[in-house]
Amino acid sequence: MADLNFLSNAAAGYTVDEETFTFALVGESSVHGNSGTLRAVIGPVFRPGRILDVAIGVPVPAVSASGFVSGTVDAQVNINSAAVLSTLPAIAMAGSAGAATRKTTLTGGGTSAVVNQNSCYFSAGDCISVDYNARSVGSAAATSAGTGLYVGVRVRYTAV
């Protein structure tokens, strides 16, 4: 399938053929209190296309307690029930309070997503969802569990 141009001259005006869906899955002041996968449904799409990229960000990553640094926040995107990413975007726990600053995978603040080109295409009516996870957050330093989680899913629609 061929991609549409970035802007199409449609009968009713211009339509954008590439979008980024951005979700605050855990609000700016919400603590990363869940260790386990949670799902947020983006919903059905109305045109066919493919997922181009996925990025995550956190306002404040968790701070490790006594050198424990295996805590990670990550996200997987699904089309219906099929996983789209072969490498999850991830942001690791900060090693110290001074390093616990706003981070995003778009600016090198973690591991970037790798989209599996064999499973990134969707059809009209398919449901896109995000599974997000804050692992080992219970090992964060006292009052430093980390806050917020944002996920951006960039899609490009295909010519019909």
C-alpha cells in the first residue's frame, strides 16, 4: 500500500494524513504506583495506515533506593491484540535525585522504540491500544516513586 501525501486536497478542504496520538496515561502529578501491565485503548481507526513511531516521556523518573536501578517505565502498542513494537520505548529509574529530571525517548532520555514492519499496518475499524508498565517501582527511594507517563503514537494513513 502506498502512503498518502502529508496533506491531501480533499473535496472539503485539506486533510492531514499523518497524526500523532498523544496520551497522558498517568497524569503529571500521578505517582508510578503500578507494577504490572495496564491498558489504555486509543480506539478504532477510521482509515487504513501504519504506525510509524512510538515515544514515551515522564516528568520525573523514579529514583533508585540504595543503588537499585532496575526500575523501568515502558509501553507496547497493539493493533487489535497483536504487538507492534519489537523494542519497547523505555525510561530507566534515575540513579540519584539530581538525575530525576523530565525525560523522553524522543530526546535520547531512554531506549527508543523499534516498530516491527511486519505488524505495524492497520485497517479501518482496527483497535489500537497501549500497554504501559512501571516495573519495580516499589524499589524507589522513599517519596521518589516517579510521576507521570505520556505516550505518543505516530501514524501515517495509506492511499485507499
